[in-house]
Amino acid sequence: VIVHGVDAAQLGLADFYAGDPLDPLEVPAEFMDWRHATARQQSLLARRLTMSVGPRTALRYQERICGVVNFASLDYLGFARLREIADAQICALPEWGSGAAGVPLLTGMSEQHGGLEHELASLTGKSSAMLYSSGFAAAIGTCCALLRRGDVAICDDRTHMSWFDGIRMAGARLATFRHNDVASLAEVLERHEGARRVVIVDALYSMDGDFAPLERIVAVAKEHAVKIIVDEAHSVFADGPGGGGTISRLGLNGDVAVYMGTLSKALAMVGGFVAAAAPLVDYMRYYSHPYVFSGALPPALVAGTRRAVAIARTAEDRRRRLQENARYMRTQLAGLGLNIGNSESWIIPVIFGSRRDLLFEAAERLMRAGVYVVPVDFPAVPEDQVRLRVTVSAEHTRDDLDEGLNRIGDIVVPLLQ
Ligand SMILES: Cc1ncc(COP(=O)(O)O)c(C=O)c1O
């Protein structure tokens, strides 16, 4: 027991301090106790799939293989099983080999990488783009290349962790404003008048499924002559005409200085990118350490990604199905009396407040009933807002959605009453 009188199994990472042993390579005893006491809850995380991602898949759970309806993957457009994308990788393999065997600035670039960067620049309406091996690396790399000690990075308080880590690595100061609150942003901008400042927001929030009020954020930032970085990880390819993201849907491409996106969600591939004006991207190629000092993506995988980008550019029908499925799921979940926060998208939280015990019980029972949803705990969300995160794909059929809704109705609704 970590805290006297409290059942350790009820604790989350926010509830105790894992002390620092003298040896930095020693695991804190408090963490080991917690890990042991919550083994059952933790076993719900990092499930191993036994087949490809899709609206219905299978995974290993407690020595069994369970078939599940999948509301946990971020395969928004349903590309994970698209034969054409797999074929593009397979075809590229004999020509391009298995890996890039080098960092991009020295030997890791190929015509495939250059071609994809060009296509991403065109997608985002920017004159240049650079590829990273992940979206996380793109966020950290952007901060480390552009921010210095004493600079102030002004972020929505729910901006993705990669930006907070990047700002810390750059040695810049982090100033947060209240989530999606433009008046709070204006206050923070005023408070830091005189410093070198930048505003960083997500277009679509990964845990809440609500969009940033980008038009108003752009207006306030402009009033203060501060530029904006937008993370489109969950919206690029899924939102906007031609998959250009929320920025394109709102016609703000010219108002956002740095457009960051990932290839690991709607495209179901891997890698991240940053798009901006060519001189800025060129500068970042020299100062962005996760780019300069890290191996480039395998060229055959990049070839597959290029195919995926090409398909996504004209996938209006998939984007429409995604919107319809997401709207149906939101309406039905809210109709069950569940708290879905301010979700407006394909990411739909079912918020449990502080009831971590119920959250894990719900996730476990849903898994047993053949519905895969992830429980999300601190630090991914505030400790009093733990939740199931339901994600929807264009490939879910109405039957898939109804099966999930019926099980959620049977299991989650009575638990939360
Ligand atoms: C908003 C946001 N930004 C960045 C990332 C990092 O992207 P990737 O998973 O491609 O590293 C994520 C992924 O979880 C995210 O949700």
C-alpha cells in the first residue's frame, strides 16, 4: 500500500510521488508497488493485436484471442487495410531496399522522401515541408530548432505532450492559456509582451475531440503580432477539402506559420512532418536535432505513404462517411446520458470524472463483451477527468457502431448511474 489507508489499486499516477532513489537507474519502490497493485488495470493497456487494424480486429487478452469491434485505433479513414497502400510498399521494396541507412541531412534522403515532402507542402499550401520519423519528433524538433532560452511558448493547456516536452528541451518558458479560451490567450499574450513569443495549439484535441477556435486564435495572435504553430495530428487527411486539415477547411493556410502533421493516424502509416515557408524549413533542417541526428524513414514505407497521400487527397467519400459515423456515435452516446464533453469529431470521450475504478472495470467488461475502447488516465488527461476514448473510422458499418453502442449501453450506463 502506497498511501496509508488507501487501496493502492485505486491510485493513478497523479496520486503519489514516485521518489528518486540515489541510483537513477533504479526503479522507485513506490512505482513498483503501484504497478503491482494495479496490474489488472494496466493489463488493459498495450493490448497485442493478433491481426491488422480495422473496424473489427482481434487481440490477445488474458491468454485468449478475442474478436473485437475496434473503437481504439486512430485509423480515421480506414486506410490500415487498404490493399493499394500495402501493394505500393511491396512494389517499392525490391527497388528501394529495407531501410534508409542514414540521417536525412547526410545520406538518408531519397527521391521518395523528397517526393513526399513536396506532396505534403502542396497539401498544406506551404512552400516547403520536412519529414520526421514521427509526429512526436516533429513537435520536439520544431521547438528545439526555433525556440531559445527566454522565449515564451504560449500553449492551450491541452496541447499535446510532445510540445510541452519540446518546449522544456528548448529551454523556453511555457505559458498556458485555458483550453479553447481566446480571452485567456489574449491575457497570456499581454502578460508576456516584449518577449519573443509563439502560440502553439492543436487543431483537433486528441483526448477531447473538440476543435480549436482557430479563426479567433489567429485574430488575437495577429493583434499581438505573434505567429502560430498548429498541430494537425488528428485532423490532417481526415478534415478539410482534399484532406488539407482543419486549417484548410477554415481557409487559414496563409495565417498559420507552421503546420505540423502526422502520418500515423488518418494515413495509418508512421512519420511526422512540418510544413512552412521554404526559408524556415531550410533553417530547421540544420537546427532540428530529431531530424539532423535520427535515421530517415525507410524509402519503401515512404513510397507507401505517398500512395496513401494520393488516395487521401480524393477521399471525399471516406471523409463524409467518417463525419456521418462520428455524428451518429456522438448523438447516440449522448442520448445514453453519457458525458461526451465537447466532442465535435471522430474522437469521442466518455468522461468518468475521478472514477478510475469504474473506468477500468468498464474497459475490462467491454473487452470481454467484444468491444475495444481504451481507458485514458492521467497524465494523458487531468486526474479528475479520466475517460474511455471512443474513436470512429470511415470503415465502421452501422452494425459495428450499433454493436459498440449496445454494449456501452449495457455495461457503462449502469456503472455510471
Ligand atoms: C496532437 C498530437 N500531436 C502529436 C502526436 C505525435 O504523433 P506521432 O504519434 O505520429 O508521433 C500525437 C500522437 O499521439 C498527437 O495526438
